[in-house]
Amino acid sequence: MLLNSSSFPQIVTVRNMLSSPSGLTECLREWEDLEKNYQQFQDTHRLYKQKLEEVTKLQDSCSGAIARQRKKMKELAESLGVCKEKHPTPKLNPDDVETIAEIEESIKDRAYAFSEMEAFLPKKNGLYLTLVLGNVNVTLLNKQTKFAYKDEYEKFKLVLTVILFVFSFTCRFLFSYRALDAMFNFLLVWYYCTLTIRESILISNGSRIKGWWVFHHYVSTFLSGVMLTWPEGALYQMFRNQFLTYCLYQSFVQFLQYYYQSGCLYRLRALGEGHTMDITVEGFQSWMWRGLTFLLPFLFFGQFWQLYNGLTLFRMFQLPECKEWQVAMCGCSYMVIFMGNFFTTLGMVYQKYTKTQDKSKRL
């Protein structure tokens, strides 16, 4: 029987295995070690599932206790209010007045403590997260995981800001293709949609972003979607360069904001004055006061540019050749964004100015 050259290495390998019992012995020993480790791993995994069930029961117990405490405190606060109405302060004993004041202050402190506790307990998703993700639990149950998710959110914003800056520069100065513009607008839609989901998850985990700065991203998503559907034509070309230049400036300001706000947050946390889950956002926040004169002019200029975009679109809508509904929708969106950004920022500035004046009067 003739053997080809390809079968020769296999014969040599089998012969070596048969002639070297030490190799087989080592394999058997390795298998025995794997068997022992597998048994230990099974025990560890069984213990893990048991502890997980215990943690779930503790979570349900804590959530129920907080709900009961909140209900009882609400009833107590209403009863105290009734007592104060029936017995005005001059008729009450000084000790009773002091006791009522202490209880009311403790109720306020307890409400804040409950919010801190609930940041580490599973909770029902809001309407938006329920529509997007269903009833999936998005609560992160330890500080390290929360911080890691928050840092990932900040890096995501920074990277996308740079990409959007390069993309808008390319569309504005290098290539003028409607398909490339559509890709840019689709990227904006995806970016703002992703921000709304990530910010909703951050809010569920204790982040204090709220109010207009949350709603702003929903409006921006709608605006980007309308821009994506705007067909090629004379009116689109009329607004195109203004829109892309605005996007360039907006990306530049967001880049400045990221480094400015992240620096503020770092200093506040180092001094123990900042909330651990505060994030950088695309607007002015109450904690952004150090070096304020540096950032505010950029913010206000961008906001008045939004007003200018809205007015430009409304003038275009009045032209006889205007047939696209996107013109009016984009104009309305820019006006909503301008009014929300401008008046919210103005309110923050006024609030800080008032607090500063009160402190100076006390001193």
C-alpha cells in the first residue's frame, strides 16, 4: 500500500502520542483540573443566582417602603397644614411652633434622601423610554457603572461634535451634492435621537438635566428630520449655505462648551459642591458661573443666529414660488429653539444675579 506525503505527518503524530504516555497523563490531569474547576464554578454560579434573588427581594422591599413613607409624609404634611390653619401661630406654644417647623424641614430632607435612594433602585421607565425600549430596566445599580455610562455619554458627544464639524465643513466648502447633504442630515437625526435616549437613561439614574435642555433635543431631532426630507430646489439652495455655516458654528460652540463645562464640573466635584451625575449639555446651566463672560457671548450669538434662521425661512415661505412645507416647519422649529434657549439662559443669568445681590446685602 502506497502512502502519500500528506498522510505522513498524521502517522508521526499518532506514533508520538502512543509512545509518550507522559503527554496523555498530562492531558488526563488537565481534564481532572477542569472538572474540579467546573464543579466550583457551578457552585459559585448557584450562589450568584441565590444572591441575585435576594437582591431583587431587597429592591422590592426598599421601593415599597419608600412609597409607603412618601404617602405617610404627604398625609402628615397635609395634617400639619390643617393644624396651622385651625391654630394660627400666635395661639400655638413656642415649643409646638418649633416642633412643626422641624418636622416640615425633616420632610423636605427626607424627600431628597428618597430621591438619592431611588437612584440605585429599579424604577419604571418614562413614556419615551417605554416607547423606545419597552419595560427594560435601565437603572445602573452602582456608582462605578453610573460614572462609566456618564463618561461614555460625554465622549460620544465630543466625538460626534468633531465628526459633525468636519462633515458640515466638507458639505459647505468642498462638495455640493444633495446626497451628501442628506447623509449629513441623517447623521444629525441619529445623533439627536441617540442623545434623547441616553439622556433619558441618565435621568433614570439620578442625573439632574431637566426642563428645556431635554426638550431641546426633541425639537432638534424634528428639525433635522424635516431638513432631511426637504427636496432639492431653488429654495433649498437658497438656505443651504446659511444652514451649513450655522452647523459649523454650532459644532464649534459645542466643542468649547464641552471643555468649559467639563472643567467646571471637575472643579466643583473636587470642592464637593457639584452633583456626581451632572453632565455637560448644549445650553447654560446654573452651575456654569466660573469664567462665564467667556462662554455667554458665544451662546447668545448662536441663539440670535437661530432667530435669524427662523426669520429667513419665514421670508422664504412668503415667496410665490415656495411650495415646500418644510420651509414653514423649519422656520417654526428654529423659532422654538431660539425662544427656549434665549429665555432659559436669560432666566439663569437673572437668577444668579439675584442670588449674588442677596449675598452681597447679607455681607
